[in-house]
Amino acid sequence: MVIDFQPNGRRKVSSCFEAMECLDQRWPGQARDGAWRSASRVCRDALDGLRSPVEARKTLRKAAKVTGLLA
């Protein structure tokens, strides 16, 4: 999926590790809400093998859509 971090450009996210980088380093501070916390938790769990990458992708997509970052 592609996340649009305006004005810093778009970022293609292809793995749970890349998702965590986006959530931790590029996600706007004002958009760190419940959807962001949920995506962060599920992606971290997927990296630890506790959740599936499919769950992580769905949760990240939802968080990006809710905050208007989904490209």
C-alpha cells in the first residue's frame, strides 16, 4: 500500500517492518489516535509472530484511511 505523508511525499509499505517505520517515524503527531495505536500494536505483534501480516496490513490501511493518509 502507499501512504501519502504530505508534504514529505509518498511511501510504499510492503512489510511489517516498513509499516512500523512509518508509524513510529513519519506518522503525523496530531494523527496519533486510537487507529494509530491499534495499527502500531498489531504491526508490532506481527513482527513478533503473534499476529498475521494480513491483520497488520488491514489495520494499517484502516488507520491510514481514517487519517486521510491512504494514497
